[in-house]
Amino acid sequence: MLLSNLHTHTTFSDGKNTVEENILTAIDKGFVSLGISDHSYTDFDLTYCMTREAEYLAEVKAMAEKYRDRLEVYRGIELDGYSEMPEREAYDYIIGSCHYIRTPDGYFSIDHCREGHMELFERYFDLDPYSFARAYFDTYVERTLAHRPDILGHFDLVAKFGMMPETDEKYLSLAREALEVCLKAVPIIEINVGTMARGIRSCPYPAPYFMKDIKAFGGRVTFSTDCHQRDNLDYAVKEIEELFRENGFKSAVILKNGKFEETEI
Ligand SMILES: [Zn+2]
Ligand SMILES: [Zn+2]
């Protein structure tokens, strides 16, 4: 599989490295392409989103130009479900992710930390995993259909802190239903190892038991590490390649020559 990663963060949002540092590491590791995808602006939470979007776009463009002979660099964005849709032409691609659930008291992050996640789960869902999962997947479907991104981001993020009954058929069918609708609208889904790299979870998003569903629903997969630290640009790539193969995928999606292409695995 040719090496590529379209979900990477830099110091423009909550990543540890600059755009250039990510590019240099990708070159060292033999990548064919790299996408930078910092967090979209969310006016209700400024803790990790981009606040200098114009500067970001200019910097990624300048760096792409500087390294054009050594690596294909693309301008992406991780668009939160509750951010405004950016100008389509400004970006080569958009990853659609949902980090928040809307409550009567505002937007709550399910992603930021275990304490916040638990507070949301307890206060608004009475620790009922099904209503929590339903609220999350309903949000995911609604925002996916509203934004129509190019790639579905960390699909089952609601399972991040292990609060979902992940082997339970009721939970699985809720998730599968959402997955089918989303893949019909947006057929490319990332297999995201970011939380594995940070030692919080032992499997990617979506969890491996969804791989057969993705295949059955006609989905196309792309490897991503949701990279916040450049050493993780290719984290667990071999394992994920194996997971693709085991589930009948013969290729994965990368961006090459300005288009989504299949790379053999
Ligand atoms: Zn995210
Ligand atoms: Zn991310």
C-alpha cells in the first residue's frame, strides 16, 4: 500500500508540529502524499480549533509548493459537524467529524476528556448507552447529510471511553443503520488509529467489527492516524493494511495527482 495520511493536525490547531515538520517526516517515511487537516472553527469552543484559517491555507499552500518535487501535499480540514461549511474551493478535501452533542445547555464534547464525556452521559442520558449512542449517531447522520464531506471521520467516536455495549446487537444495529446512510452519501470512510496511538483505545475507529458492514455497504476505506505528533504519521499502518485484507478489501483510498485513487494492498 502506498503511504498516505489525510488526517493530520499541526500547530494551527492542536497538533504538536508545524506543517513543515509534518511534511519533512512524511518525506523521511517515504509517503507519496500527505493531507493537512486542522480543526475547523467552532465559535462555542475555542480550546482546539483553528482561529487563523486564512493563514493556515496560505502556509499549507506555500509548503506544498516548496516540497512539490518530493511529496504531494493537500489542503484539508477536519470539519466539525457544528462548524459552518467552509468555501469548498479553498480545500482539496473535507473530513467530516462530530465531536459534540447539542444539549439544551449548549454543545458538549464527547471527545475532549473522560470527565466531560461522563458528565454528558450522566446528566443528559441517565447513563443509558442506547440513548447516548442514538443521540450521537443521529447527530452524525444529520451533520454528514448537511455538510456532505469527502471522508467520514472517526465514525464511532462515542465508543472512545469504553462506555458503549460494543458487542450488543442493539448498539450495533443503531450504528450500522447510521453507517449505511452515511456511506450512501459519502462512500469514503477513514480507518482512524489516533486514539490507539495515544493509548486510550486498542482498536481503530470504526471498530474492526464494522469492517464487513463497510464492505457490504459499498464503502471505500482510507488509512488515517489523526496525527497530532509527527512520529505517529504511519502508526500501525501494517496492522490496518492487514485488517483491510482480512475483510476483503483489495485497495485503499489515497489522494494522488489531485484525485482520490485506489492504492493496492
Ligand atoms: Zn476529530
Ligand atoms: Zn483529528
